[in-house]
Amino acid sequence: MKSRYDIPCNIAQSLNIIGDRWTLLIVHEILTGKTLFNEIKKSLNGISSNLLSDRLKYLEEEGLIKSELYSEHPPRYSYRLTKSGEELEHVFNALIIWGSNYLQKCYKKLIDADSGEEVVIAYYTKKTGELVENLKVIAVENQHQ
């Protein structure tokens, strides 16, 4: 995949990796336990085998998934998320919450498994663990130039 955004922005650079059609859905399928090519393909009605194969290779190159050979003849792989891939769960949760609030047809809700109550997203400081009520996005100097 080629980078589409040459902008010094976390969102733009993240979209260079996960912003292509089907990519987030593939990651989500692996996150939900579908680890074999055919399982993923069956769950994503409309994706071609070639496109799924390309996206899986790209996600592995980018370090979001790892593949493991489980059959040599023919070669077949299972896929699992790396730590960075697993951490996209927060992105999916945010999209589920947004969708349940704003889509006319709601397909999923994010709930507390114990109470069944819907949840909201909250932010806490890394250092103290205190709830943050006033968020601000700030620019940081690019340390890689």
C-alpha cells in the first residue's frame, strides 16, 4: 500500500496503515477470534481472496498481525494480532459507541458484561490514573527528522 497522507499528524499516519477499504474490518475479525483465511473471508461478504491476501500481508508488514503456518501442503496460515493490533480494540469500541448513538440502524452496542448497561469512553492520566475531564490535543515536535 502506498502512503496517501504526507502530513505530520497521528491520524493521517494511522490512516496510511489502517485506512484502506476492508483493513479495519479484517483486524476486527481477527480480534473477534476468526484467525483463518477462510473464516475471515466468510465473515466479510464481498471481499475478494486476492484483496484479503494483500491486506493480510500488509498488516503483517506493518506489525499489526503475525501469521503462523499450520499446514504445509497447501500452505495455510493462521493470523493473530500483535500488541499494537490488539490495542486497536479501543478504536473499534469508540466506533461501536458512536454508531449506537448516531446510526439509524444500530448493529452493536458496547455494554458492561456484568450489568448489561451501555458504557461510555473515559480518559485517565497515565501517571496518576485520575479521570480527565478537560482533554486537549497538542502538537509535539517530530523527533525523527
